[in-house]
Amino acid sequence: MSSLRSKSAQDISDLLDEYGIKHGPVVDSTRSLYERKLKEAMAKGKPSKPSSDKTYYREEEEVTYEYRTPVRSEGAGDRQSYSSYSRSKPEYRGQNSVDEPYMYDTPSTYRNSFMNSTPMKSPDAPKTPKSSRLIPLWVQFAFFLAVAVFLYLVFSSMETNESLKGIE
Amino acid sequence: MSSTSQKHKDFVAEPMGEKPVTALAGIGEVLGQRLEGKGFDKAYVVLGQFLVLKKDEELFRDWLKDTCKANVKQQGDCFGCLKEWCDAFL
């Protein structure tokens, strides 16, 4: 985004409307306030610029092109994937935090992204095989098993000691 | 509204005329100087800003914080003062 300073008052006013920021006239004394507000709104990375509160599905096709140009070349079905991207974007955040304890979700997202031939969650495009996990699933399983075996060994070795009887 | 200061009561009791900006509730010496430094030397100039911001509380508070670094209480006092003045005289 080019510098806000160079924009006309009308442009600033339009931008404020796009971001859904309530505002008055853009005059000299209010301009810096509105510029700051716009900067904050942009920094928050609000995805919808042309249409603020409308549904994301169709209108953002064009924005898709700008936003996901580097990713777009990876897959053909960008329209479909973008609509599911934007729809799942809020879900993604929820899923991301939920994914950690519930691992069953992962295979479905993995399969979906594989079927679309464009990852639903574009930031994870390079990590598709691992489907948005920092630690691969098999590593988690292996670690869990290792911890379980370790605990079992510890417990079984404790059983031969007198101390367990003492606890009883 | 919770209890208002004497300054607030004095301000909203009459048209502001040429009162200085420090006559506003919440605006003391320090804030007054900062505002004057930015060109807001009279209460009516701040009133002008308040009106241009469409009497919106959040916008006015933000503006006040940006312009003279008013804290939350000062912002609230000033906003309340101007709002009540407008209700009575505007």
C-alpha cells in the first residue's frame, strides 16, 4: 500500500469506509488520526478491502489474484480453493488451535488439500505432507509411544523395590 | 454519569465564548500547553474538532490521546464535558 500521506482526502475517506471505520470528514485536523487508524487496520491484516462486511465468497476473487499470486501458480482451482480458503480462514485459526489435541482432523485436511491440488491453507503449501503441523504426526506417535514405554519401564522397575509397598 | 468535577459544572453552565482550552474538564496545564502548541488554543477550537469527529466518543478519545497524550480519565472528562455542553447549547 502506498503511503497514506499522498492519498487524497476522498481516498482516505473511502479507505476508512472499506475498513468499516466510523469517521467524520477528512480535514487537516483529523487526517493524521485517520491515517493512523488506517495503518492499524492494515497492520491487522484485515483481508477484505474492497468489501468489508459482505460475504467473502465471490467478490474476493479478484483480490485472490493479487493476494495469492505466488501460490496461484501452484494450483488450478484457485477460485474454489480461495472461497474455501477465506471461509476456512477463520476456521483455520480455530482448527489450528484445535488440531493440536485432536489429531483426527489432520487426515481430512490433508486429503482435502491434496484433492484440491492447492492447499486450502496457503501458508502451509510447502508443508502439505505434514498438513500444518510443526511436528510431523508420526513423530508425535513415536514420541508418545516412547514416553509410554519409558513410564512403563520406570513403573515396572519400581515394583521390584520395597518403596512401592511402602507407599501402599 | 459519575460525579463530575467543579470544572465540568462550570464549563457546561454557560456558553464557552473565548474560554481557554484549560477551562475544559480533564485539560490541565500540561495538556493545555500541548494543545495550544498544536493550535488548539481556545476551547471552541477543541469544540470544533469534537464536532468534526461527529461527537463520536471513540474518535474523540483517540484524537485527544494522539494530540496531547491525555490518559483515559482525562479523555473521558473532556469528552463528557464537551458532550454535555453540546447537549445544552448546540
